[in-house]
Amino acid sequence: MKYVAIPLTLLLAVLLLIGCTSKKAETTDVVVAKINGEPITQADLDFYQFINLIQIEMYRAADQSTYQGEELNQAMKYWDAQAEDAKNPNTLLTQIIRLRAMSLLAEEKGHQATAEEVDKEVAKVKEIYQKQPVAMKMIGEYGEEKFWDQEKAQYERIVLVNKVQQDMIQKVKEANPNADAKEINMLAEKKYEELVVSQMGTLEIEIVQKGK
């Protein structure tokens, strides 16, 4: 049996990519990092980890209905390992920093995330989750209202980042008029990663050491 690897950086691709949590963290949250003075808190990491775990449990549930016997055992071991990887704070922090860095770039370029755009994207995510009993169970235990408030806040940034990505795709299309869709996406992804590195280099990123 062959399993499809799901890198943490791609775990939310089905849900329109990456996210983080509320722009305004409570003052009681432990600050783990800062971007241009804006805090990233432990609560941000916890929420992002929770979203990753929802994704993993959705895949786990799908495998439970597909495989039996030893194949099922192997699949469960695989998702157990993925669940442990999803808790890695360094990976979570890197994802959040990337998203925030690129949402800042989007704002610098004059992009905005309208309430209508954010609501539309959140509705798509909600529709996906509502079809997955394991996801709805986890969200219910987390606190449904709390979860969707945080999810909406993260999608304010996701909408902004999507606009930067679309700008990049359009530029690649203009520079490569004869390229097919696969090549366009590959080139755009490469250019986007270069842009991420460039943007992060312009920001003041501080990792707060424990005990400070």
C-alpha cells in the first residue's frame, strides 16, 4: 500500500492553504515570536496545530473505511507519526511566520481582504468540514463559535496571500505565453518561494526565548 505524504506546509492546501490565528492576541498569551513587533503567541501555535490535527484525523478516518488488517495497521501507524510531526513547534512557527510575512507584503502592494471575500472562503472550508464527522466532533469539543472566530481571523491573511500568489501566476503567464498550466504552476511556485525568502529578509523577526 502506498500512502500519500502530506507535508505540514501543504496540510491546508485542500482548505485554501495555510493560516494562523487572530491578529489581536490576548495579553495573557505567552509570546513565542514577533514580526515587526507584532506578537505570535503560544495560542497561535496551538490553534494552528489543531487545524493540522483535524486534517490528519480526516485522512485517518478515510483510511479506516478503506483498509483492513495489516494495511489498516500500517495506515494508522503512518497517521500516528504524522500527528506527532504536526505538534513540532518549530514547524508551526515557520508556517505562521511565512503567512504573516506574505500578508504584510500583500498589504504593501495595496491588496485588501474584504469581508465578503473572507466570508466566501470560510464558507468553503465550513462546507468541507461539515461533510467530515470527525472534523465536526473535534470542532465541537474545541468550541464551535471559538473555532470559527479564529478561522475567520486567519482567513483575512489567507485571502491576502492568495492575491500575491495570483499576481505571481499572472506575471509568469505573461513571461511564458507558450507554457502549459503545469509549467506555469511550477514556475510560479518557484518565484513565490523566492519572494517569500526576499520578504522575510526585510522583516524584523524575533524568536522569544523561554523564560524571557
